[in-house]
Amino acid sequence: MFRDEKYYIGGYSLINMRNRNEIRVVEAMKEILPDFPEFCGCEICLEDVYGATLNSLKPRYKHHMTIILKDEVVTDEEIDKKVKKFIKKITGNPNHPK
Ligand SMILES: [Zn+2]
């Protein structure tokens, strides 16, 4: 059984057609998290920041082969601002015992 079996339709996999914000949020988190040494960094807290940031952005789906010349809707600054906001929020109120 393939990991992405449920994404197959008519022999084609849609697994690579991802919300383009996903990788941008991961990259922003990698860059920003070292500035927040007090952040827990466990899987639950990482997923909370990732999910909360993605849910606050407009979803953007594109063909995985599409070349993006410029990003019109979500700016890097907006993503960075939201990642920082949710890191602070979850640091102060993690979804597990401190
Ligand atoms: Zn944690």
C-alpha cells in the first residue's frame, strides 16, 4: 500500500498538488524558531504553530509543475508575522502540561 494511495484518481496521484503555503510556513518556522528559545519545540507545539498559521492564511493550491513568477496574495512578511504571533501564543499556552 502506497503512503499516498488515497490521493489516486484514475491512475494519477494528486499528492503533489499541495497548498503552496505549507512549505512557506515550514521555511518561515525554521528561520524564526531560533529567535524564540523559550518555545517548547515538541511535536504538539510545532504542529500547533504550523496548523494555526496555515488556518489563518488563504489556501493556495497550484499544479506542482507550475512556475510561480510572483506571489500576489500572501507576502513573506504576513507569513512571518503570523508565525511569530502563534509561537508567542503557544509558548504562553501550550496544549499540554508545562
Ligand atoms: Zn510542547
